[in-house]
Amino acid sequence: MTKRKSYKLGDIAKRFGGELIGDPDIRIRQVATLESAQSTDITFVAQARYLPQLDRTRAGAVILGSDARDASGLSRIICTNPYAYFAKVSALLNPPAAVVPGIHKSAVVDKSARIAKSASIGACTVIGKGAQVGDKAIIGPGCFIGDKAIVGAATRLHANVTIYHQCRIGARCIAHSGVVIGSDGFGIAREDGVWKKIPQIGRVLIGDDVEIGANTTIDRGALDDTVIEDGVKLDNQIQIAHNVRIGAHTAIAACVGIAGSAKIGRNCALGGASMIYGHITLADNVSVSAGTLIMKSLEQPGTYTGVYPFSSHQRWLKNAAHLRQLDDLVKRLRELEGLAGKTERNKP
């Protein structure tokens, strides 16, 4: 077992910036929560409500925001964004496993495929005709890379990822187990009571530094390509339909569904289980709350919420019944307003 590398707190501050208060020679081996941290761990507080827990933590050091500079006597690093700083420290202390170049003897790789010498191809992987795998890419066991598909440098596919023909993934991407990229979109046309399949002839194009969560599916375009731009982060079990375009650095939580030909702007955030109608556009910097259904284009940045508030079941049923009558109630109200207006005008 490889011994975990440690860093002096002072060296961490030099690497990532921030104001160091306390002992710069403390050795930090791992990140941890306030509750579980020990003397060789570093933790963080990003929200004021968690500050009282600092009195009980056993951490060797803590990352705090500038507004909480004096909230603890522990050795600490003061910065503007404790959560992002913590993410960088965690990446430093938990680097990915080194690439072990080579092609496993059980892998099936077509003669015409181009595999970088520094890439790692796992057991039982299948790589099709004309496919390309870039430098230091890691293809986990059981993956499938279709004909003329491209996997960029330093990208990692975990076990059992499927990349259909002609799809492209950029550099430094991560695709977790069960991801399917490039399956057919839901293209069907009805004729005489029968559904006719429409061939899906587009591709999926994925930019650099994209992460795709487990069992997420991204459909290929019907005619044009489905496009995921640089830096997009996708959680588990998301469905992205054909011809969707997702702008750079957008983050999408689990169980979101995006219907065909929707366009999501840059730096957007979609909460878990939100649903996006097809053929609509979301502007840059739009946030959609969890469970919200968006049925028309959003042209202005901001946060949009459409979740029906929960309550006891009986009360919910009553409110739902009232909601069904809302249109009739509006009509009756307008009629009453009209009658009241006539009465007012007819007064002597």
C-alpha cells in the first residue's frame, strides 16, 4: 500500500493562496468533515450556521471565509471561497491513480484504431474501426468505443461506458460507469396509426473538462449534432435528448430530463429532477430549482421555480381541486368586476 503524501499547511497556502494564520509546519494528510476530522486533517466552513461546530472539531487546520477570520483558534487559511479552496486541497491530497499504459490481453481493438502508447485499455474493452484514444486516456474494463469515435487526451472512462460510432469526447473528461453516449434519439413519425423510426444521423460532441455521472445518457442528433460544451458537469441518471446544446460550465443535478433540441446557456444550473421542454432556449446564467418544469424559453438570467408546495395529503387534494377551478374562478371574477363597473357608472 502506497503511503499517503502529506503537505505542510504553509506549502498549501503558498500553492493556492489565502491568508495563513497559525502554525505553517502542521502536516496535512487528508480532508475531512468537521465531525470526523483528526489532527492531520484539514476541514472547512462555508456557511455561518456551521461555525459553532468549530469548537468541537479535532481538525489540525480549517479553511474559513474572510467574514469568519476570528471564528476559531485553530491554524487556518482565510480565503474568499472556502468551498472552492477545499476542493483544490482535496484534489491535491487525493490525486487520480497514475496511468499504467498498455492494452489488456482480453481487449478487442480493431487494427485501424489509433491508440496512444501512453493510454490504458482495460479488460474486455472493445474499440471499433478508425476509433482514436488520446495520450494518457484511461479506458476502464468492459467499455465500448464505436467506429470512428474519438476519446481525448487524459480522459477517463470508468467501467462499462458505451461510446457509439463517430461521437467525440474532449480532453480531461470523466465518464462514470453506465454512461451511454450517442444512442439514438427518440425520433419517430406517426403514419396510419403506426410509429415510423427516423434514423438518427447526427453525433454527440463533448468538449474538454466535462464530467458525466453514472447511468447518464446523451442521445445523438437526429440531423445536427448534440453538443456538450467545455466544463459542463452532469450528475447521475440524466437524460439528454437529441440535438440538445448545453453551454460551457453549466451544472446539472441528478434525474434531470432535457427534451430534444433544447438549448441551455452557459453557466446555468439545473436542480435535481427539473424538466426542460423541447425546442426552447435558456439564457446564460439561468438557475432552475429542483423539480421545476420549464415549458417556454427563458430569455433573462435569474432563478426560476415552479414547484407545487407540499402539505398534508388531504389539504393537498383540496388545494389541487381549487386549482382545477382557477380558470372558471377568474372568468367569474371578471364578470363580477364588469357588473360592479356597470353599477358604478349607473349611479345617479
